[in-house]
Amino acid sequence: MAFATALIAFSACGEANHDETASMESNMCEKLPMQADGIVRLSKIQVKPAYLDEYMKYAVEVGTVSLETEPGVLTMYAVADKENPWSITILETYASQGAYKSHIASEHFRKYKQGTLHMVDSLLLDDVTPLNPDNVLIDIIKKD
């Protein structure tokens, strides 16, 4: 897969971004390029409605920490269905199989997984193929 190089300045993992050329302030670490064994996945989660607010706190935290600290986590874009807000879909991209394995072994992912296990009715991990491999997604957490 051919992926263009992103022109956004990222900081080293865990450090604040002080580059004045960055278009948005971000605490993102420098990201790895997508490899041939990279993963593009739609995670489809049905949350028990009674736990939705609590689940969202966990989901936002794990997504933010993953993007800010893991070079191999390229995208964690979570959305909720407008009619059924307990129906969550997350677009996840990982630079490689190794990056994914590192992510699921991380402390913040384990905290999310253990903390939300009782909140989830169902989980479907749907690996997909991008239609345009030259389309690069850049997922950042904007800090005000």
C-alpha cells in the first residue's frame, strides 16, 4: 500500500508539541507509516443503554491516550448512531500487526477492556480494505 507522508508536525510520544508550524495544537506522538500488514478495522459495539455515559468516559480516555502515546495507533475515530446512541462504531487503523498487539497489551487498553466488559452487549471487529489506498487519514486530538 502506498500512503503519502502526513505534513502535520507531531511531538515525540508523551511530550507537548511546541512546533509553531503545526496547524493544530496536539499532544500526538510521531506516527509510524502504514505497513503491508497494517489493520483498518470497524469496531461495532452495542453498549447497554444504562451504561452509555460511563462507557463513553472509558472510550474517550482510551482513544485519547492511544493516539497521544502509541506511534502505531493511527486512527481511533468513534461515532454513535444518531437514532441509537448506544450503537458505537470506531474506525481504528494500526500501522502493523505488531502495533495492534502492542495496543491491546497496553495498560490503558486493558483498563478500558476490563472496565467496560459488563457494559457491552455485543462487539463485532470488522477488518476492511480501503477503497483508495492513497487516502491518508490523520486522527488528532485537538487541545484547546
